[in-house]
Amino acid sequence: MTCVLVSGMDFNHVPADVRWAIANWPEDAERGAVTRFCERHDISRSVFYKIRGQARELGPVGATEPASRRPHHSPTRTDPTVIEDALAVRAWLVEQGLDGGPLSVAARMRRQGLSAPSRATLARAFAAAGVSKPEPRKRPRAANRRFVYPAPNCCWQIDAFAWSLADGTPVAIHQVIDDHSRMAVATLVAGGETAKAAVQVVSTAVRRWGVPQRLLSDNGLAFNPTRRGFTSKLVDYLIDPGVKPITGKPDQPTTQGKNERFHQTGLLR
């Protein structure tokens, strides 16, 4: 009696060597050889003959490749008419001189009572239609992560900006802020951005709030010119209590972004 296997390995998981053996199965194989082969390799007879049919259609080499798992139908696929509506709305917005991005298109479609796909779906549709400009240099939103030290006194930032008093006297306002809390730990108004003023404002902050682990500054002569090959009074002052002076890259003020933003707060007030 012929044994018919009803369970076994899935069609797409049959190893390539087993597929090759099935694809080259001899036509004059003895009776029962197929059943024994299926039992030995834990596959069903239906899978065996399905691979045999694939070999007749595609050849022995084609039969060694698993069949595609792509579904014949995609129920969640966006209706093409919706994409057509989105493209029409985008074209109208651009014609009016308005923004034609996915978010603007989605908002306009909802105001018109149309079904609006997600931002990502619209972006893919616009790219496929060739109506959007690729921006490979544009950073993803996930890249805009705020960096902050984990606790107060882990790092301070120092910077200075020019200002004019009511009588027109030019001064330099030195500010030291804590990176974690963004609190101004010390502020000093001096006649200019000097190493003496930098030491004075940092020493004031140390007396009030203790010694920080690091002090971040730009590469100015008054703060930390070590990248230029020499030291400063502020660097010498910091080394003694064990503070690590660090700097941002030259011409990259965003490294001291918290302090730069604090300058704006002071000016607005």
C-alpha cells in the first residue's frame, strides 16, 4: 500500500540539494521510491510533485529556487484613485505657490473631504511619480536628538558676546551655564573678552556651585586655544582642581549651542 504523507516541510523551506534531486528525478524510478524519498527528507508527496512541475516549467536550475511569497492580492494597498487625487491636490498647491509636501497635501485633502493617506505613503507616491525632489543630504528627524549631560556639574559651557551699554560703552558679557540644567551659574560684564575675565567668571561659579567635571568653550584666545598649539590662563586655572577643558570644532558654534541660545534669551530680556 502506498503511504501518503499529509504533513512535512513547507514548500519554500525545502533545501536546494533536495530540490535538485527532485528536479532530476529519473522517470524510470522504481515503485515506492518517491514515498521513501519523501519520508527520508520529511516532505509531502504534494510538495515533491509541485517541485517536479516547477522543474518541467523552469528547468532543473529554476526548481532549486524557492517560489516567491509575494501575495497575489494586497488588501491594504492604497487605492490608485487616492494617489491620483493626491497628485492633483499637490499640483494645485504648487500652482498656487504653496507648499506641496506630503503633510500639506494630506491637510488639503482632508479639508476637501478626501481620504488622505499617511505622510510616508504620499512621500513614496510623489517620488514614484517623479514630482518630488530627492534630498539625500537632508537628515532624518531621528537625527535631531538633543544631547545633554546626565547630571548637574558634569559639564559647564562658557562663552561671551559683545554688547553696548546705554552710554555706548562696548562691553563683553561672559556667561557660564550648566549643560544639564541650562542654569546660568555665573555672569560677568567686562571691558572685553579676556582671559582674566574668563578666569574670574569661572572662579565665581566654582565658589557658588562647586567644581565641574568639564568646561566646554570655543577655541578663542581668552578661553581655550590649545588647538592652536598653546595654553591660556583659563586652561591653567582649570587643570589645578581637576577640571577637563574641552572645545568644539573650529567654526562650529553649534557645539556650544545651549550657550549661544542663552545669549539670545539675555538679549530678549
